[in-house]
Amino acid sequence: MTILQSIILGLLQGFTEFLPISSSGHLLLAESAMGLPLDRLQDFDVLLHAGTLFALIICYSSDWWRMARSPFNGDRQGQKLLFLLTLATIPGVIAGFFLAEIIGSSLRSVSSVGFEFIANGLILIAAERFAQARTRDALNIGDAVIIGCAQALALSPGLSRSALTIAAGRMLKLQRPDALDFSFLMATPIIAGATLFAAADIASGDVLLPSLPVIVVGITSALLASVVAILFLRRFVAKKSLALFAWYLIPMGLLLCVRT
């Protein structure tokens, strides 16, 4: 892998992680187009998420700082949000521990990504048919479990984590900005966990990776693109429907299915 390829993949990861169009699916398509070995790049793809993780911490620093202080200052809303995020993370952790390798190997193909792009688009369209009525503060335990299960389904490369979790929030009648913010907040621990697992694999010496400069520029590119994507999408959802992304996902999915 060259530095230019790493920059392209990092930018692609950063932009598509938060736009509801599947970062893993787009990385797989880009790596396939570049002629890179798909079966050897899963850990590199996870490392790119480290840039995304830093972007989430930067953009949501005030929320995380509030939650970190809440057990000590009596902030009930901060405590509640921390508890719900922890609860919502559990399904993804369980699914990732038992199914990540199986799903990653069996569905890591262009044709699978095509079908899943179509599914993403249809889910976004369906979710936008629900009324906007509730705020993030109205979330309860059942809501957190449902959104967490939606996140667990996104282990498959072509299914967008942000699309599924935001759609789940919308189906629970959350306002778009609140569904988006909860989705992005709950992404932080799950991405952190995946990055740590990838780091453990690398430390064991069983993983073949590009050179360190190639990895660094990829992570840096992902960080910068992620910040831009988060800021853009937070402004976008205040006025526009996320179903607009289906106009890209469904035709692209059909094209991939036909070509494969």
C-alpha cells in the first residue's frame, strides 16, 4: 500500500463512517478497486477507525466531560446518559466478540455490499416516515437496548452503523439531531473497543500491516475527514431528511449487484 492509497482510504473512512452509507463497505470497494488483498486488510481498516475515534472525542468532548463528572456532581441527566450509552454498547460488544470474524470473512465481498447498500437505503426511507416527537433526554432502557441491537447488526461490512442506529432512533420517534447525537456518542466505546482488539492482534505479531508512515497518514486523514463529516451532518439533519442518502445507496447497490 502506498501513502496516496492510505490517504484515500483514510478520507473515505472518515467521511463514510458518519454519513449513513457504510464506511466498511466503501473501504472494501476502494481496496478492491486498488487491487489490494481484502483478506489481509481488516485490521488496517480498524486502525483507520482510530482517527474516527479521536474525531468523536473532539466533537463531543463536552458531552463526555459532563458524563465523566456526573457521578460526582449529582448531574442526573449526565448519569442517565452514561448508563444508557453503556447499556446500548453491550449488544455490539457481544456480537463483535462472537461473530465479528465469521461475518467479516463470509460477507466481505462486493456482491454482499451491494445488497446491503440497498437495505441501508430502504431502512433510511422507512425510518423517516416516523414523527419527530422525542428528545434525547426522553430515552429509556428499552430504547437504548433497541438502538444497541441495531448497532450490533452493523458488523456486516455493507451495513452502515450510523444508518442503522439513527434509523432505530427515528423509529423510536427521536428528533433527527437527537437520534444522530446518541448514535455518534454510542459509536465512541464500540470503536474504541474494536481499535484495542486490532492493536492486540498487531502486538501479537500475527497481522501483516503497511509501514508505519502509511498507517499514520491514513489515521490522520480519517481524523480530519471525520471532523468535517460530523460537523456537516449535524447541520444537515437539522433541516434535511436522511432518506436523501437512499438516492445514492439504492442505485449504487443495484449497480454492484448487476456487475457481480
